[in-house]
Amino acid sequence: MSTETQQSLEALGLVGLRQIYWNLSTPRLVEEAIRRGEGVLASNGGLVAYTGPRTGRSPKDRFIVRNAASADRVDWGAINQPIEPAVYAALRERALRYLAGRDVFVLDARAGADPQSTLPLRVVSEYAWHNLFARQLFIRLSAEELATHVPEWTVLAIPGFKTDPARDGVRSDAAIIIDFQRREVLICGTEYAGESKKSIFSVLNFILPQRGILPMHCSANQGADGDVALFFGLSGTGKTSLSSDPQRRLIGDDEHGWNDNGVFNFEGGCYAKCIHLSPEKEPQIYNAIRFGAVIENVVIDPETRQPDYDDDSITENTRVAYPLEHIENAVPAKRGGHAGVLFFLTADAFGVLPPIARLTPEQAMYHFMSGYTAKLAGTEVGVTDPQATFEACFGAPFLPLSPVVYARMLRDKLTAHNARVYLLNTGWSGGPFGVGRRINIAYTRAMIHAALRGELERAPTYVDPLFGLQVPTAIAGVPPTLLRPRETWSDQDAYERMARMLAERFIENFARKFGAVAPELAQYGPRLSRPDA
């Protein structure tokens, strides 16, 4: 390790470290993780690690330092909680003192596949397997790039340091803190590796709009002719499955930017859920899990080391991280041209939304800001009926700015590139969850392909009188009845009641969150004054 290297860490306040492992290769990180008892090898070659009690993100433990860089720009509230500079400085000093006498693993990488819109990073990890995770999820640097790399942001991942609410000004024994002035992220008390990638996504959601670049929580793929499609959706809506299309090439599965050059992936890898994963249902993800992949919280056989993807005894949020190169039909450059078609995915468990509908740019803004899907009965204790869930821009926990900022940027992109937007319901038809059936994925793919071919622009439509959506009346390969949700219900009066209930939820959510900042968009949502059908 060079003196310059040592000094670069000392400048951060990292002093007295026992040993620094700098930019280790994947095999060496795997070896270190196993040697230190951080994980074991699965039969498929992936490294299996466990995250302890926190098996997912801790959004209530996320803070932003309120200082000159953030005070007037951040949309403060329950999502973006402030922490004062002096409080953060004291907490940070204690966390760095904790690392004295310990080993750390350092990774130099970047976020953003477009060279003109990239963010140089440095990740300092207490655990070898966390550094391997970062190596697979961020974009790796060539030897030439490493030689001239100057990080603009630093991630300090220190899971062994537990915070004290009474002492540290936080709410639990874990904290994820973003400081836009220091340009760093401090992660304490949680072993869930996904916090590092989502923290940098939050950083990009803050800085890129200032450069006229739209950050997006979506997957992206590309057709044979170079046409780009985007898939927005919350967990469980099919974003990863539908973008992993054997007829198209994957640009990325989770985080992207849209600049003057086109769409580009923020990441160098994928972070997929693997509960109930099988080679039949999701062959691309299943086959991507091999040496170099990081498998989180999956139960494995103690003798054979065979993963059991159906076992949710640790958590249903089992995950796997792997480099994009593990996907056979991935786009190596991780970027493409301007998006021509966007899909807003919703798993409507109430069974009332049409399976696909065409949106005007104003309707697209409304539904983008609404970010609707539904929780299913039985997925949480006490949930006996489907529950409407609204998450602005399909990524509210990662948005430091007001959702209106991103929605207006999206509108401008749609207008500039004449992009088409569709609301795609991957949920239920014929009744709510427990009564109706989930829409067959083969029908959903047929609708997507028809939209991508431009056929739905020419197809005859009807306007849903309650939701105001333009719905095609016929799509090749799709039963015509499916396109008219009311007709799929045996009790059409029950459909009317359920549809009005969901419409009321839309209206209440939009009025509460955006009535003061974007009242003009309310008219593009549901209309309760509809005449009787």
C-alpha cells in the first residue's frame, strides 16, 4: 500500500487501521469472507451470507445531514429525516474510532454507465462480503481507470458499530446517514448490504436533477432495433421478470438515468429477489447465480450446500447480487438510446384496473406521482384484505427532492422524445385477491410486445368512465373480456363498489400529498362523478 493510499484514508479520519485490503479481486474477497467466517460457498458457487436481524432496508433509520448543501433543497419529512451537523460529527467520530485496530476493505468504483454522467466512488467496508457486494453492484474500473481514479463520494459501511439513540441522536442501534456537504454516506449497525447501493441511488437522485438528468427507479431493456423500454414498479409487480425478456437485451434491472444521450444503468450488476426462484420461472436469474454472486439470507443444506429458495424461515426478502455479465443477453455497455415506451406496473389486488391502458403525458405524471400497487391479504399479520399502497415515483424512500421535480422532468422527457406510456396491471382479474385470478404472465407479455410494436397506438379503445383510462378493446393473444375488468366479475355491483373504493384511495392520496404543489394534475386521476354504468 502506497503512502498516498494511506493518506487518502487518513484524510477521511480513518487512522490506526490494522490492515487495508485495497481493490481485491472477486476470488480474493470470497477467500477473505470465508476465512473470516462471514459466509460459506453454496453448491452453485455463490457466497452465502446472513445479515442478522435486519433482513431488509431500514428506512426509518435513514437521515440526511441538514447543512448548507441540503437545507433549502431536500424535501424534509418522514422519508428525509434531518440530523444536525454537530450531532453527525460526534457520531461519525465514534464510528471511525471503532474501526481503529481493525481491518477494512476498500473498493474504488463508479455509479453511472454513461461516462458523461458518472459518479466516482470509494467504498470502505468492515466486512469482506460487503465489499464483494459493492464490487458486483457498482461499476468496476479498469486498471487504467484505477490509476487515475479520484472519488467524489465515499461510503463507510461499519455494521459492527451500533448506534445509541440517547447518545447519537438517532432512533435505533442502526443509522444510514447521507452528508451532501462531506459527500459521504455512513452506514452503521446493519449488515443488510443493500443499504450501500440504495444510499448512492439517493445521492444520485439529489445531484443528477441539478445537471438536467432524470434518475429513475426502473428496469430497462433494448430490442433488436435498439428501441429502449422502461419498467417502473414497486416490489411484487413483475419489474424484474418482465424486463428479463428472452426477445430483448437487458440494460439493467433497478436504477437508471436518462440524459441527453439516452438511458443508462447506474449499476454494474443486479440485486434480485430469489424467494421461490426456479430455473423454469426465471432462468436468467437462476443461471446468473454462480461464483462471484452474493446470496443473502437463503437457507442452504448443511452438507450439500444446496440453496433452498422456497425456504422463507429467515425472511421472504432473500436476495442475490451478481454482475450484469452473468446475464447472457445483457447489453455490455449498460446503456441505450432514448426510451420509446414506458410501462408503469401495478399489481392491483382489488381486481378493478384494466390489464393495460394508454396514458397521456398528464396522466403519466399523475400515475407516476401516485405510484400505486396493493399489498396482498395474508402477507402481513393483520392484513385480511388487499391494501392500497402509494409510493411516489415508484421509489419514494430514495427521493431527497420533492416528487414533483422528478415528475416534471419525466414529462419533459416524454414530450422531447415522443415516448408512449402505459399503465400495466399485473394483478388480479375477475375479483379481488382470493376471489379472482392473477393475470396470466403470457397475456401480459403479449400486451407488452403489442405496445412495443406500436400496435396499441392504432388499436380501438374505450375510456374507463371512472379512472379515465384509454383501454384497448382487442389485442392479439389476449382474451377480449380481460380488457373489460367489469365484465370479468360475476357480481358487477361488487365490482362497482370495489372500483369506487380504489378511486377514492387514489383521490385521497393525491390530495394529501400533492394537493398543494400540483393541484392541476388531480383532474387526470379517477373521477367519482361518473354516471352509473
